[in-house]
Amino acid sequence: MKISLYLFLSLFALSCMAQGKESAGAASKEWKELDSFHIIMAESFHPFMDSANLAPAKSLAKTMADEASKWASTELPAKVNNKKMREKLNKLSVDTQSFLKLVNENAPDSIVGQSLTGLHNSFHEIMEGWYKGGEHHH
């Protein structure tokens, strides 16, 4: 049976979350916006990464932009309540709006893919700030 990398990674993530329920639950309670955006980013980026499929990212572009905007305007947890993190969240918000504009203007897939990759990289910088380099996501 052939299984996509996206499906495998999703199942693996669920398994890890179940095994580390207490720590994952604590992180979610502390910064639920990170978890919420992570779901949207995963659903957008992994199909692109696995098979150059931009359809999910295009269909989620508005949701991603709305979520990033909302996230940038929320109070930050004490652990990351600093100017650097606020700047990263504001940049993510602006960049998701730019991504949405590219999608709405039917920009070439190569440009949309570059923009999505940049969003993914920015999100990972935020995650690394949250986890202080201790836990990395691929």
C-alpha cells in the first residue's frame, strides 16, 4: 500500500502528540495560536513539499492570512513576550497577506511556491523561538 509522506507525517505527529500529551497540552494552553496556525501551515505546505501541489495552499490562503493577522494581534505568552517575537509575528501577518494577494492575482505557481516556502520558514523561526531550539519540526 502506497502512503503519502503527508499522511505519514500527519499520523506520526498525532502519535507523538498522544505520547507526549501532557507536554503538548501544556504548550497548547500556553500558545494555542501557534497550534492553530501550525495546522493550517501543515495542510498548506506538506502537499506542496511532497508533490508540488499548491491547491491546498491556495484554498487556505485567506484562512492562513486571517489566522496570522489574529495571531499577531494577540497577547504573547510570557515565554516569548519580546520585541523580536512580535516582529516575527507581524512579518508573518504581512507576508501571509502578500501570499493571499499572489493567489488572488493568479500569480505563476513558481512564485506562489516561493512565497509559501518563505511563510513556512518564517513560521519555523517562530516555532524555534517558542521551543528555544529544543524541539524541531520538519
